[in-house]
Amino acid sequence: KLEDDVHDDEEDGQRRRKRPRRVEVKENHDQGGLFKSHPLKIIIHVYEDESSDPKPAKLITLRFEYMVKLNIVCVGIEGSNDGPDNDILCNLFPNDTGLELPHQV
């Protein structure tokens, strides 16, 4: 038997010591703040400039974030609930759907 499981006869009045439980760590993609972004972000509003209206219409809002531990810059469209089929940022580079992280060299 293991030392932790052995009950000492001298300690009859005390509880038997329990073995510490092994806590299984769930696979967490953001373990250690991997996807933590820098607190400063860049937001760019793109307006239509060929409109005859005095106030140009906003076409798109881009949000740039720097992922500190991954050393990459991510960009997304703010306020867009469109799927990947209508995403203007999808496949800017061949086979880059934006769903996978770029490979670090």
C-alpha cells in the first residue's frame, strides 16, 4: 500500500489523511493568456467618398488587434454578423480563411 493510504494505529482519534486529487486540466485554448490581445487597438472607419451626400456613408469598420504571445496582428470587421462566405477579409492570401493561426517559422 501507499504511504498515504496506510492508517496509523497511533492516530486513532484523528482522521486519515487523504491523497490529494489529481485535477485534470481541461484543454483550454487560451491557457496562459495565449490569445490575450494588447490593450491598445486600432479601429479604422472606411467611408464612401464618391457620394454626393454631405455626410458620407460608412462602408466598413476594421478592428486591428495585436496578439502579444503569438506575435501576430489580427483584423476583423466590427458589427458584422455575416458568415465566412460574405467576409471581405477571407482569402486575402491563398488558402487563408482566417480560421487557423499562421505557422510561425
